[in-house]
Amino acid sequence: MTTSEPEVEKLPRERPKRRLPRPSEILPLVKFRPPRFDARERRLAHAHTIEDLRTLARRRTPRSVFDYVDGAAEQEISIGRARRAFEDIEFHPRVLRDVSRVDASADVLGARTALPLVLAPTGFTRMMHHEGEIAVARAAARAGIPYALSTMGTTDLESVRACAPTARQWFQLYLWKDREASEALIERAAKAGYEALVLTVDTPVGGARMRDIRNGLTIPPTLTLRTLAGMAMRPAWWLNILTTEPLRFASLSSFDGTVAELAGRMFDPSVTVEDLRWLRERWPGKLVVKGVQSIEDARTLVDHGVEAIVLSNHGGRQLDRAPTPLELLPRVVDAVGHDCEILIDTGVRTGADLLAARALGASAAMVGRPYLYGLMAAGEQGVDRAIEIFGTEYARTMRLLGVASTDELSAQHASLRRTMGERL
């Protein structure tokens, strides 16, 4: 015996009545944006994330230049792992907190900065855009954050210092095989008033950056049939390069060759911890060591009295499959966090990444690629935009976490969902 389904009353289908809209209903919907006559402003109006700036940068620069910034060593495994580590962060928000006003500032290397963000040292910056290091230094000064000038910079350190004399500027150093040349640079940086010296230690030799090798990248770019053909694709970049001050390494008297050849000339595989003592005798300011990738090395550096270390695998551009800085951070903080400041780089692309690094114990994060994308996209205004994106995302993430001040952040607000060991 079966039971019959109850009958459902079928209602007639009614269609909405249509009518002509009234002008008073349409006019409030009509919004005309004023035209933007500045080409850079028009481009940046559509850049809402660092990834948007990356897309713009790719369109504005020759492939070899973009790949130099965007690429990493060998199979580019390290940079991929670094990004995944930040993606694996889990935030732990608290609700019913007053976040109507938030304070994003932080103490970094003994002074207050507007964000726990440092613009990292990058080489060949005028190759990315003819405004180069001067544009980056000015943008950092306006934003109230530190900028570290590279030994491989294309503007001399005195000019960079003079363009923003009250800003926080650091000088990054490779200890060259020619120690007298290194000592001369140290003396110039001290005389110019740089706040800190950042010694990079993960470069006994240059990494195998396959994109650069395949592209045949030279400094300055050479005019081959390939590059001449590329001029038609990126005429504005070439016009700016050819009609402004010739590209040169401000720290070298002259150089004409590939990036790999330059690395072979500058990097010294004989550098040891003993060289820190030599450096300490000559540098009167604060000393930061960049390229630390183990707890043991962190302890050694603390024993030698450095003010800060940077957990870094050089943006994945040196040893591929090197430790991922974010995964190493909590353990290094536990080991030496009370004895020196710890900064981090590699893989930081958003304000949320920046906040995660701070919550896990870093005093600040260094970024290179993000602001270079902005520089390539729109010069100085593009660097401004990159910093603005970080600040906006950072403050928004603070509010969503229920945190009103950077100083409140701790490991209770963020955690790594997976560690490298758990993945393996």
C-alpha cells in the first residue's frame, strides 16, 4: 500500500510589472570620474595589490629586466616555499575590541617607524627605472620607514643620503675581496650619516639565476639584435635609459659584463666570523647581519655583539632549497630574541604577511621585489603606491584581528598551520 503525495496548490506565476524609470531615479546613479591626465596616475589607479603592480611592471620593462627582479635561483623552489609559508599562516581574531583607531608604528633598530617595514637593498635599481635609488629613498622618507641602499646600487651613497637627509637610511655591504675598497665604502657611509650597516653573508659565490643566464643579462644592457628588437616592445624604457645618466655601479669605478661575472669579482668566499671583528673596528654605528639561516649562526652573531640579524635566503636567489625564513623565525626568536632584534625577508607580498612576521616575533620585514614592481610600473609614484598598499592591508588586518597597536601583536594572533617537518 502506498501513500499518495499531498497535493500542492499551484499558484499563478506573477511577473514583475515593468515601467519606464524616472530621471530622478537615474541621475543619482550616474557618476563621472574626472579624467586623469598623468599617465602614471592612470596606471596606478588600477593597482590595488602588489600583484597588480607586478602585472604593470611586466608590461613596462624588457623581459630580461623584469626577470632579473622576478626570478630566483635554479628551479626557484625556495621562493615558492617562502610564499606558501605565508599562505599557510592562520590568524586568530578576537572580537568586540575597539579598533576604531589603530597604531601601525613599531620600534625597529632603536627608533620608531611608521610600519614594521624596511625597503631592502636591491642592486642595479636604475636599470628597473631611470629614477632609481633616489625615487626609492624619497618614497621611504615620505612613508617614515627605513631604506637600505645596496653596494650594487647605481646611485652613489652620498647622493642618496642628500636626497632625504633626515630619513632613516641604512647601507648594505658585501665584503669584497679587495678589503681596501670595502673599507673606503664603510668610511663613506659613516661620513654620510647612514644609521646602520647591513652586512650580507649568504653570498660566498653568486647563485645560479637561470632566467638571467638564459636572457644573457648584462650590466648595462648591451645592444644586440635581440635587445634592439625589444626596443620596439618597450620604447619608453629604452628612451629613458638612453637619454639619462649612463648606468653605472656607484661603488665601482667601471664594470662591463654579466651579472655572474660581477658576482665573481665582488663576492669573497673566504669571509668568516673573524671579519666581523675587523668590521666592528671600522664601523661606528649599528651592525645588522643579513642572510642568517640557522639557529647556530644566530647565536654566534649574538655572541659577536651584532644589533640585529635578518633571517633571509636572499629572496630565493642564492641557494635553492634553503631554509624558509618564516618557518625558522619562531625558533630563532626563542633562541636569541632577547639578545638582538630579528628581521625577516623573502616572500613578503601583502600587509597580512607583514603582520604575520611581526606576530611571530620579527621586529620588521624587509621587502625588495614589491617596491621594485612599483618602481618599474610608475617610478617614484609606484614605490609610493607599493608602500601605501602594505600600509592599508596591514591596518585592515589589524582591525579584523581585533588589534589596535602593533605592540600588541604576538604568537596568539598568528600561527603556522604546517611546518616543513609536517609537510615531509
